[in-house]
Amino acid sequence: MDQFLNPFDHFTIPFGHWAENFIALMVSGSRDTLVAAKLPVQAFLEAIRDLLLSVPPSIGILVVTAAGYLLGGARLAALGFFCLVGIGLLELWDAAMTTLAIALAAVAICVVIGLPLGILTARSETFHRLMRPILDLMQATPSFVYLVPVVMLFGIGDVPGVIVTCLFAVAPMIRLTNLGIRQVRADLVEAARAFGASDLRVLYGIQLPIARPTILAGLNQTVLMSLSMAVVASMISVAGLGRVVLEGIGRLDFGRATIGGLGIVLTAILVDRYVQALGAARPRLARGSA
């Protein structure tokens, strides 16, 4: 009777054991490939991090403030100034620059991977049907779950942090690139082809410019998800603001954890507003020149 009421006491699927064996098989069979795959990511991350950390805070604040004024006027410039000054006053400048470097490296890789995949998804129904369940799974999977296979394959540290951030944040870039291109009016595409434009010319001359706002919205989501994952990745020894929060919680030093959290908020607000302004800058400049 008990077996009938609860059959799962006797019949289970050892999926965890299968997954562990699969990851162990991949690690043992492709160790050299995995190490080689980390090298370009490591070089790219170190270049960005060294650049950001080499800039004195005062110069960095001036550059960001000037960029904010050019992109969005005095209001954005003031926002950038107060966010960076706040980060500096909290003694989080180096940690914030490290987190920003990890996020920027991940975003650049996501764009390189996500933009072509989004274009291919928009232009091929077969590929779209293949990618849709994969993207659904990627966006439905909790961020902590990504840490397990990445740690087993690539170990711990900043480079695995960039890799896991890319896996977590690339889906919006693919989805919104696909959506933006699909929303381009069909009559515009047909008119261009009627005048002899090639598929490549239609893509770069019509579809991508018209889809630009949607693609930039995907970029904005990718940036914010990269920042959030860069914080979660502190659990695998990734440096930056996430480590400040994790150390504060681990030591029950809630003041330290609160300061780290505030630094994350300031960094996220700064990056979000500047990416949005970057998306609006070109139309505004075009109207001004007209």
C-alpha cells in the first residue's frame, strides 16, 4: 500500500549521478582545450581591468562626467559625477572598477556571440525553432545553477566568472536582436530587394538600423544581467564588489555588506543610465545636425 501511495521511494532517476559523470568525462577528455579557451578571455579581462585601475579616480570622474554631458546633458553628467564620487567616498573604487571590468568583458563577448546568433535566428525559421527552447531554458535557470558546471570545467577565479556571466547574460542579446529584425516592415525589405540590394546590404542598410532601438534594449539588459551575475560569481572567488558583500555577510559585518551593496547599486545605476543615453544619442545628434 505504501509503495502505491508513494512510488518515488522505490523508483528514482539518478540524474545527479549522470550529470556528475558527464562533467567528469568532459573535464578529463578536454583539459587542454578548456585551458586554451581560458587564455584569450583572461588576456581580454586583464587588459580592461588594468586600463580601468590605471586611471586615477579624479581623471576617471572627469572623463565619465564629460561623456555624460555629451550623451545626455547636464543631468546625466551630474548623475555620473555623484555615482563615482559616492563609490570613491565609500572606498570602493578598486572593487567597483574590477566588477566593471568583469561586466564589460562579459558584455563584449556577449555582443560578439549574441548579435550574429540573433541575426541568424531572425533569418532562419529552423534555427529559430532550435534556439527558442534553449533560450527559454537559459533564462529560466537560476543564476546559481550556472556556477556548478563552470567551476567543474574551468575552476574558480575571475576568468570563470567572466565565462559564467556570459552564459547567464547572452540570452537577451540574442532574443532582442531576433525580435528587432523580425519587426522590420516587410515592404521595406522587399523594396530594397526589388532595387537589387543583396541580403547583406538589406541587413546592414535597413534591418539593423531600424532594429537598433530593440537591439540596444537587449544590450542594456545584458549589461545589467552581467553586473548582477558578476556579484553572484563572487561565490567562486571572483573579485570586486560581490566579494565585499560576501565577506561582510560571512563575517556578520553588516556594515561592510551594506557598503558593498550600495556600491553595486551605484555602479548599476551609472551603467544603466549611460547605456540608455548611448542608445538615444545617435537619434538626438541626427536631429541636431538636421
